[in-house]
Amino acid sequence: MFKGLKPIMYHGREVWPLVEGGKGVSATNHASSGAWAAAGGIGTVSAVNADSYDPTGKILPQVFLTKTRRERHEELIQYGIRGAVEQVKRAYEIASGKGAININVLWEMGGAQQILHGILEQTKGMVHGVTCGAGMPYKLSEIAAQYGVSYLPIVSSGRAFRALWKRAYSKVADLLAAVVYEDPWLAGGHNGLSNAEDPLKPEDPYPRVKALRDVMREGGIPDSTPIVMAGGVWYLRDWNDWIDNPELGQIAFQFGTRPLLTQESPIPQAWKERLMTLEPGDVLLHRFSPTGFYSSAVRNPFLRNLEARSQRQIAYGREEGGDLTHQLDVGVKGKNFWVSRDDLMRAREYYGAGFTEALRTPDDTLIFVTPEERKLIQKDQADCMGCLSHCAFSSWKDHDDYTTGYLADPRSFCIQKTLQDIAHDGDVEQNLMFAGHNAYNFKKDPFYSNGFVPTVKQLVDRILTGD
């Protein structure tokens, strides 16, 4: 047992301060989270478009039969509720009364509140807590109170938590089980990097977590309420000075990337094998997500293509003026696109290289793509099923007039399509592959030598040693 690490009380039960990260679409399910809880930790079922099964146990594909985005959005909500309820029930059975089961939702996913209500209504007594990030989930505490479950907001700064506490959480203080600090430079998936922070200049998490604890103390929240350190956690020995540290109060640790490579992990074999090949720097912090948030993923050909697409970009205006002195004569129909002389030369180069189609972005720029890319982008935009509350890629919004009011952005992608595909045996090189920035440890950590893939229990036991 790693020195100083002790069980904590969580929702009335004693558990290890080890939390399984609840990763996106089908990357964390009943098998992994149930096993994590059975090992004495807090398992987390992903309640984001979770899988359902037919009577034989096969995954049911999410097929959309209606014509409009708004109708498909309603179908997606029903899929989401049905799948998450099934995942929770199965995880609860596997846990057999040990550990705890959380669910994880993204506040900015389409229909988040409706889905949360639907899940918690049908899983009473099985869900111990709800983790929620990707946005400012003010109503999380109110929803948790309706069902008597704990809530764990995910934030990346003390300032964000202060806003949530003052506006809503202070009214439901007794159900605040923990605050998850997700480091924006180290965590995989979407994160809360603010406009005031530099994506290229990582900050030490210690002072940021200390500042979060100070905000919690201002609100009268006891030090026994854990801060969960999420992002960059691999070996507990690296965090020795955080454990039993009076400056920080109770600390728990979230593991998002390491549980991907277990026998119970639901991700496909090709994804697991790819994780074992990663080198330092292979995970990119980028801003291509249609959510508008920064996120971290493996810099595979899928991500490199998005980088290249944005690099083939020029500014334009509808009228001549300033630097816009030349009419664009490639990639567009009509003569009302004015560009600079240098950009005209660049556009002609793109055209000559086969990128013959110019697509407008919301920022008064044009990107150049192949005819095949254009067809795929436009098809994916047309097939939108409203998986986000606001989607830059399709300009969908899940309320009011159902549009963001902005031009659909071809520099982004359909996140629902790619995450469903990679989780269900799609090409790992041609889809978005989320991972934390420490994923290169799979290749260098001796625990995984000779291609060893542990069970969740073996992984938790290993983590408890400090390694």
C-alpha cells in the first residue's frame, strides 16, 4: 500500500480515493466501471450516448429514422437514456455492493438535463454521484437534489468553481461530494482552458488546486470534501507531496487514460494496441472540436488532416478595399470574393494541388478542400442529430430556434460520428482518438511490458502500490 493513502467516506461508504474517469462515447461502460467499483474505487459510467444491447448481448447501432435535426435530436435523447440506464444497472450488478458508481455527463451535450432526469429516474439507489463538466453546469446541484445523489462538478480553476458555488451549489452544499480539478494541459478529451490561459504554456497544477481549495474554504466547505486531481495522474508516487497535505485538504485521484488499457475496457483491440505505441508529444491540445472547447487527442492522420485543412485558409471580403485587391478566380463561383495578392497566389497553389473547392467559414475566411472532402463535410453537416447543445460544425442549437445563427464551420467535424466509429471498431487512424498527455507511459511503464493488459483489479492493485 502506498504510504499515506487511506480510504475516504463517499456517499456514506468507504472507498479508495481512486476515481475512474468517465470517458465520452462508449469508452467507459458497465464492464470497466463495475470492475473499478468492485476493486473498491469509484467507477464512472459514461452517460454520453451510451450503448444499448439486443437480447443476445450485441450492441444495438444507433440508427436515426426521422428526417429533421430536431426529430433526430429527440431520438438521440431516447437512445442516451436507454443506453445509460442499461449501463448503470449492469455496472451496479458487477460492483456487488463494493465501491461506488458514478455517471458522467457533459453539460454541453444535446439534451443534457433531459437525459440526466431520465437516467436518475430509472436508476434510483444505483447511482451514487454525477460528475459533470464541459460547460458551467449550474443546475447540476438542483437535479442531484431531486434524486438524492451526490454531485461532482468538473472545473479547471478556482474562479469557475466560485461562480458555480455562489449561483447555485451553496444552496445544495450537503450533496457536494467532491470537486474535480481537471488540468487543462494534461487531461485527455475536452477541457476548460480559458481565453486568459496559453495552450502552449502549461501551469503547475499545485497552486491552481491550492487556489481551488481556498475558494472552497471561503464557502465553508470542509477540507474532508475531496478535490479530485484529474489529468496527468499516472504513478501515485509522483503525487506524494499532495497526500495528507494540510494546504490542499483531502485529495483523490482520477485515472482516465490508464483504464483504457484493461481487459474490461470496451475500446476495440486496435485502439488498445495503438496506445502502446505512443511517444511523448503524440497527444495534441487542439481547438478543432465543434464544442468550441480545447481538447486533447492522439495526433493521428485524422487530426493532421484537420490541421492541414485549417492551414489552407485565406481571408476574403465581399468588396474591394485595403489589402483585398484581387478577385479570387479559383475554388468559388462568382467574382465577389476579394483577397490579397499573396492569398490569391496561395489559393491557386491549393487549386493546382487538387484542393479545388473553397468553403466559407464563420470568420470570413475560405478553406480549400478536395471535392471528396467537400461532399463528406456537407453530408455530415446534413446528417446532424443534435448531439451538442451548440455545434459549430453544423450550426445546430438544442433550444429556441435550433440554430446558432452562425455559418456552419467546415474546419471542424461531426464529433458524434467519429467517436461512435472509433468506439465500435472504426479505423483508429481516421477517427478522433482522445487520450491524456501521459499516454506515452504505456510504452515505457514496465507494468505493460511484453504487451501485458491487466484486469481492472490488477490495475487498481498496481496503482495502490504507488506505481
